[in-house]
Amino acid sequence: MWLVALLWSAPADAQRGRTTTRRPAPAPPPVTAPAEVVCPSPLGAGVKTGRMFCDVLTGRDPVEGIVITLPPHTGPVTLTFDLHNRHTYSEELIKTKRAYRHYTATIGVLTADNTLLSRAVVQNEFRTTEDLVDRVAGGAGPGGVKAVAPTGLEPISVTIPSEEGTVSILGEKLSVVRVDGTDNFTVPGRPIAVISNVMIQYRPAPVRQPAVRR
């Protein structure tokens, strides 16, 4: 009787082995993390927020911009950052009521081959210190802060195609309206805006399992 039982059980086990399939691994959940940023012109750390602020320079070559390297990913990546105008603070201009500025800065987010993915604009007015987002440490002014400070805040979100490994942020133009006139800046290499809080959201690329040797 034991022999009969063994003879019957063997085919059943073999059949179960043939029909068993592995379920595909579930897609990894989206990850939100600080971006890997190479800033060619750091402005510095904010005294109040602790954020790192980076100047956006005008230019046309993605290599010369703020380069953001993306981790291995599946599907599109969402890049977010805060865009600010760039103000040079003067206590003297405040006292003499000549500090008013109306800023309009335009920047672009480009791929490594110079394809424009998105254009962004930040526009705001400066009148008093209340219009500053933060002061930046490391200067010779009162309290050890720099004269240059971010003003205005525009949240920016850009969808990056899945095939891209890096993107670059470059300035295009800046318009500054003062009490006594207007200035426009487009010359390459000039800081015209500031970014901070650079983040990415992505799905990590699946980890390849090493082949099993038999």
C-alpha cells in the first residue's frame, strides 16, 4: 500500500511544479527626495529657512547651467523647485524711499541635448524687508548676511521624460522696473534669479537579479 501511495504522489507533485509561476514583483512606490544638484554659482544658506540658494545664470549651453542628475528610474520624473527673484538690499535706498523694484525673471529647463522642456517665470515687487524670502549668511553686512537676497516665490513643477538622465536650468532674461527707469538683462553669465528646495519624485528602476548558474 505504501508503494501505491508513492507512485501516485510523484506525478501530482511534478504536475504542481510545472504549473507554478512566479508573480511579477509589484512596481516600487514613487520616491520623493532632494535632487542631486551641481550649482555653478551658489548664493549660500538662508539664515531663517536653512535652505541652500543657487543663482541661475543666463546662458544657452546646458553644461554651464545648474545641472541636476537623475537617479536610475522607470517612467517620467517630476522635478520641483522654488523660483525667486534676486534682490540687492540697500538700507540707504529703503530710507530714501528709492528701493522699489518690480522683477520679472524668465528661466528654462533643458535636456542635455539643449531641448527646452519648460519655461518658468517669477514676478514680484520689492518695497521693504518684508518682501525678502530670507537673508543669506556669509556676507559683510549687519548680522553677517549678504546684500543679495531672494525675493518672491514661485513653485515650479516640470515633468521630465523617462529617457533623460540629466537636466539643466538656465536663465533667459530679466526685467527690472525701478522708480527712475527700466533695465533688461540677457547677457550670458549674469545671475538673474535664484532657486531653492530642489526635489524630484520618481519610481526607482527595478534591480536586476543576478543570473542563477545551474
